[in-house]
Amino acid sequence: MIAEFSIVPITGEESLSKYVAIILKEVKKSGLKYQLTPMATIVEGETDEVFDLIKKCHKIMKQYSNRVLTRVSIDDRGEDLNRMDKKVKSVLEKMDE
């Protein structure tokens, strides 16, 4: 499973990078493959591992703000792993055609 997620504390602050760093530390600790993007974080792993991580990150952010917005987008293709790399490679190959 690949999941893209973002967790936004509603704090009134313009910069949220310190909160992203807090969540990214937790993502890194999980051992799951991940990629930070300018707008979200992408993780890849078994279904339960991915959902457990996102739930844990949401709860962590609740410590910093009473109101938290969590957005999740999932691409679930069964047990096929390393799809983060495969998907990007597939697009790049098609650009060369």
C-alpha cells in the first residue's frame, strides 16, 4: 500500500515546518519507506503498518493543537511493494518513448 498524507494543526501560525519535522521523525522511526514532498508525506508498507503510523501521527499532532486536519490518499494494490519506485520509473520511461 502507498499512502500520501498530510497532518495540519490549526494553530494560526503561518509556518508549519516544525510540525512537519515532528511527524517526519515518527515516520522515520517506523522503518517504512517514505518520501517527503512539499505538500505531503508518502509512505509505503503493509496495510496495518501504514494505517497505524498515520493514526499515531495524528494523535501526536493532537498534542500541539486541539484542531487537526488529516488528509489521506491511498493506492492499494495488494502485496505489490516498491511501487513508489516502480510508478516513478514507469512514467520516466514513457517520457523517453
